[in-house]
Amino acid sequence: MSDMMSEAVTETHGDTVQMNMIQAINSALDVMMERDPDVVVMGEDVGYFGGVFRATAGLQQKYGKNRVFDTPITECGIIGVAVGMGAYGLRPVPEIQFADYIYPALDQLVSEAARLRYRSAGEFISPMTVRSPFGGGIFGGQTHSQSPEGIFTHVSGVKTVIPSTPYDAKGLLIAAIEDNDPTIFFEPKRIYNGPFNGHYDAPAKSWAGHAQAQVPTGYYRISLGEARVARAGEALTIICYGTMVHVVENMVAEMGVDAEILDLRTLVPLDIQAIERSVRKTGRCLIVHEATRTSGFGAELMAQVQERCFYHLEAPIERVTGFDTPYPHSLEWAYFPGPVRIREAINKILKD
Amino acid sequence: MSDRIDSDAGMEGAGRNLPPLRLHVPEPKFRPGDTADFSDFDIPPAGAQPRPDETAQPGDMRDLAYGLVRVLDEEGAAVGPWDPKLPPETLLKMLRAMALTRAFDARMFRAQRQGKTSFYMKSTGEEAVSIGAAAALASDDMCFPSYRQQGILIARGWPIVDMMNQIYSNKGDRLKGRQLPIMYSAREAGFFSISGNLTTQYPQAVGWAMASAARGDTRIAATWCGEGSTAEGDFHSACTFASVYRAPVIMNVVNNQWAISSFSGFAGAEATTFAARAIGYGIAGLRVDGNDALAVYAATRWAADRARANAGPTLIEHFTYRVEGHSTSDDPSAYRSADEASHWPLGDPIARLRKHCIALGIWDEEQHAAMDRELAETVRDAAREAEKNGILGHGLHHPMESMFEDVFEEMPWHLREQQQQMLDEWKAAGL
């Protein structure tokens, strides 16, 4: 159902050109700022300079400093100000430079943005989209590598979105900006410039030639809450999102396994029907995420699969995740849930 | 051992003849049983503070962050350059709103004690802070209050039955019984949804003001927090943003001396004033007698005119006293001297404004007594009206399933599922 729905609501305009994920995000911001004068972009270094990852390049020049501006280095202030701007009637798109820096903003996100509609019974809303690069694999050490999505999926009142391709990044970001609820939009920075198959010692690949890097220049949206079947298959279901979609795709190809790969795209609201349909079909389920294991989003996925698909399961559900340690700098590739661990898990699930 | 350390150039100290370090933990002057004595308070006479132009450079008016703007003198006369010279009808309107706020507080405090609701917070002694400001702002300026500014809603003429419905979480409560009593939200009155988390409203007010400025609007924002919560990071984030973008915002610190049981020293009052926080941010700072409605009005009007002239934000410290407990859950006799309130050297804000109106010949004691009787009836009648919609704990005033509404604009499947599960469980239990 979700595949059909996503086709039905996807509306494309303009030429289709090749974009990497940063260009696709930039294009989404551009399209939305053009369409909606209420959209404002703010954050550390996002203005004149265009962002440390260049995601907001050119926007200040095009839309002016009243709509695209640099901020002081206070994440609490950035999100607090965005709540106030939302209450005024604007549609802020604040950037938190690294997801690792989002913690000072937690009170404003959890107690304010996420709760405003509820506590005021709809008098005030917080239609902000918080963009933030997340995840590791770039030798960022423990303060430039974390995957804190599980903190936000635990909070009632926010949506959490994680794209895995340039095409999805643009369509999902447009949908997030148009959404009247606060949305955390985590951008897997390891795949900003190209898909990453998990083999860190292999030469880096760009998005050139990738089918999902063909991106319309105009407006289109991918509805929040719809997973994408990245690969259809029968042998097992692998649930993943972000960078791990590519790592999983590559391993499935290497092993020649007929796996069904579900790219969640949105964690909250979750596309439970896509998960249920796939696991009931395959009877086996592997969950892969880069975030730490305990109370990670994988735990919720396991619980959902167990509750809904128990009698269809032919093997225990498995998780491959980051370890419950801080992200280590020099041992990054031992920490990263890469090809070795995914191969082991697939073999284990298929053994029974 | 010590020889070895002394001989090591990088490890000096342990063996040297230095005094031991001491940790300073602030202690208030008076505790239960002590006689409060504020005679050492440095209270400048009314009218003594200069009034700079609204567009003055913050650096040229630093003394005002350490002084105390006062308009009403001991005889009830309005004196000095800050006298806003208000017409009689404005003075009487403010007096009435302050008296109504006090009557409302008395009634709702009693309602909590009678078990009609879970919680209440009085603003006794601080009425001038809210009502003086509300009178000086335009009615469409946006307020981001803390939890003790009920006077703003009352001054703006918001129906008190609506406020009571919220306090009772009853079926007339527009907030559907979701918020702790007194955490009002009234968009139509320019009154932002109150949060229980302290000072989160500060950066929000700055953001609202920035949006207003970016849009070329004419409305400004005002926000309030207590002196205790100026210690929160949000306060400092807000001051930085307000300074950087010269946001049209008025940031009020209600220094009522007590944050639950912690005196203002735990927020830094032993070292400096709260208005002086403005100096480091390069924004205008005013320190005002918060029990003087005319001083509050004048300072707010000055700050509002400054904001409207694109001359930037103002931080106003309202020096006042929390006469009652923090809330109905608090017992101040456990931590402070019982006679602090009666010895408070800046008096009672209602008594002072009443004295002024009487001195002007526009009011008398009899009229005031009659007004108090009338307002007591007004709040009693309003409470009866609100109680017709129910009181907390007496039945479900909102359908159980409404709990799941407004988490998101559209209810996602997992909330629908949980909603259905709850209803099924109650049904299965025969309830």
C-alpha cells in the first residue's frame, strides 16, 4: 500500500538533473522558500557562508537576510527562537550544525515545540523542521558522529525523518517543511556526496549514475510515514534507514541473498503496514541501525514485529547496531555496523 | 614528601603557606523566627532617577540598571521625570484590574483548599508588575508570560470564567483539561501558552519579536520570568539573540526575592542586580520599583517606545516581593521569616496606587471598599458559573479519547491504535 500511495502523492515538476544529497536538500529549501514566504532558514554559519556542508549555499543571496540568517552559537536559543517565530506564523527551518550539538536544544524541542499544539489545544503550533547532519563514518569522533534519532522517536509530538537518497531527501524535506508539526530531519552526512557501501577502505563513490540521484528541479513531495522498498525479496526482511540502506544493499548483493530491504524514511510516524506485510511474507527479520543498541529505535521495531508477526516468524529477530559505547575516533570501523557484522547476522537468520 | 613536591616547579601549592579555599554558599538574612529588618535597604527616593531618551545608547544609561525607578512617593504623589502623567480613567482602570486580580487569587486559592482543583499560584504583592505592563503595552503586543502574570489577562479584559474553567480543568476548559491549573493560553488576548519549564518563553518571545521585525510589522513582544530562573541557559540565549538582532522585545525579570525556598542570592543577587545582566549584552537595563504601578507603566512604555523605534530590546528588573507561598503546594513559613511581607519596605502595590488616586481626589476609601465588595461578588459569581462546568476530579469533563488529540495535526496510526486499545480495555473491564 505504501508504495502505491507514495506514487499517487508524488508530484514532479521541472527538469530532472543529477544531484548529490546536499544539492537535493539545497534545492528543497530553495523550492520551499520560493513557494512560501513564511519559510525562514536559520542556524550557525547557514547565511552568507551557506553552511559548513553547503546545504544552504546561495539562499541568503537569493532570499535576503530577513529569511536566511546566521545565529549565535546557542542551540537552545536557535530552537527557542524558532518556536517563537512559528507562533508568529512563520515556518522556520533551523539547522543544528551536527546532531551531536542538539542536546542543548532538547528542552525547547521536547517540552516546547513538541508539546505546544497539545498544551494549547491547537491555539499555537510549532511547524518547524529541524535539519541536522547525523551519523558517523567520517572520522568525526564522538562529537560529530552520533545518531540520536531514538531520543526523538521517544518524544510524543515530533516526527523523525531520515532520507537515504538525494531524491528522497528533497521530497521528504519538502513534505517536512509543509507539515504543521515539528519534524526532526536527520541527514546522513556519510552519504551526502555519494552512497557508501560500508567498505571504508574502498575508493569513495559519488552519486553519479545512481538512479536515486536523478532529482526533479521543481516541487514534489514524498509523504511522511511511508517506507520505500529498496529491494524486493523473499528470503528475509531487512529494516534500515539512512546510510545503512546502502551498506545493506551492497551486502545483500555480495551474498546473493534474496532479501527484501525496507528503507523506513520516516521513523515517526512509522510505516507499520510495510513492515508487517514484508515480515509476514519472508518470516525473517533483521534490523540495522548505526545508533547505539540499548533503547535504540531497533528495540521498538523488534517489539512491533514481535507483536504483529510472531506467528509468521521462522527465526528470532536480529539487530545489528552501533555498540553501547561513545563513537570512537580511531576505532570507527570497528564500531560501525558494517559488512562483517551484517553478513554474520544474515547468515544466522537464514540458518534455521 | 613535601620537599619533593616543593622542589617540583610544576606542582607548587600543597606545601605552601596558603589559606584554605572556602566555598561560599549564600544564606538569606532572615529565617523562620527572625525579625525581618530591611532598614539597610538602599531605596532611592521617588523621582530621583533620570529618564533618558527612549533611543539612548545602553552604555549611556548603565546607572539605571543599579538604581530603582520610582514614581510614587510616600505621600502618594507622582513625582520625577518617569511620571507617566496618566489620565484618571487609566489610573482607576489599573487599580480595578489589580484589585480584581487579588480577589481572583483569593477565590481560587480557596477553591484549591476546598479540593476543587489541584493547584494554584497567587500573585499577591506583584499585581503592579503585570497590570502596569499590560496597561503600557498595545493590546495586540504579544505576551510570553511566566506563571504569575494572570494580571495581564485580567487587565486585557479576558473573561475570568474562562480562566477558572482552565483552573478546574472542566468541560469549559478550552485546553481540554490538559494543562496544570493557571497555565493559560489565550491567543486572542495576545497571551502565549504558559509552560511549566522555566524561562523557555524568553527565546520564544525574542523569536516572535524577530519575526515581527523581519516582516515589518509594528507589534512587539514582551516576556516575563522570575529572578531565580535568570540562571537558566534560555535566559542568556534570549539576551544574546535579542542583542544581536536588536529584537523589539521587552524582557521582564520579576525579582520577588524568592524562588520557592531559594532566595535571590542563589540567582546571583548578592553580587549584582538582575537589571545589570543587560549591561554585558549591551542592551538597555532598567531596575524598577515593582510595587509602584506607575513606575512599571513608565518603564514598560519607555521600553515599548524604544522597541517600536527600532532602538532595540530592554531588560527590566521589577523589584518586588512574593507575599504568599510559591504555590498552594508550598509553605513559606518553613524557610523564611513570617514578617518579611509586612516589613517589606516598598509597601503594597494596590495600597500605593489607591493612595495616589485618593491624593489626586479621583477616588476615596469608601469607593475602594465598595469596589472590593463588588469584585468579591464578581469572582464568587464567576466561580459559581465555572463550577457549573465541573471541578477537577468530579467525573470526566472531556472524553477519554480526547487525550490522543492534538499530539499531531492528524492522528497517526499508533495513536489511533492506542486510543482504541484504551477504549477496548475499559469496555472489557465493564467500565
